[in-house]
Amino acid sequence: SAQILLESKSSLARLRGQTHRYGVSDLLLLVTYHPADLLRSPLDKRRSFEDLRLIRKTLRQLGA
């Protein structure tokens, strides 16, 4: 999904950890794992938690 929205062929690993702009209105997107992936690969839960922390930090910076 992330690759389609961002029109990118980069891997999920490369797209994670940064904010991306989407569309004409410049919506911010942050890439993370799908919940089903976390069930299949529990070791990715740590990375997913890092993504959630980045989302929280980004929202705070935006004043949301």
C-alpha cells in the first residue's frame, strides 16, 4: 500500500522512519507494518513501536 500511495519502488524498510508527502494537499504519511505482518513476524513489533513513537513526535510538532 505504501509503495502505491507514494508511487515508489523502494522497500518498506527504506520508506519507514521518515515522513512522506502525499497528493496535492501535501498530506503527511508515515509508513509502518500491517498488523497481520506483526502476527507473522513478532520481532517486527519493536520497529512498529518505533514507528508509533515517530507518529506521536510528528503530531506534537504539528501541534495536533
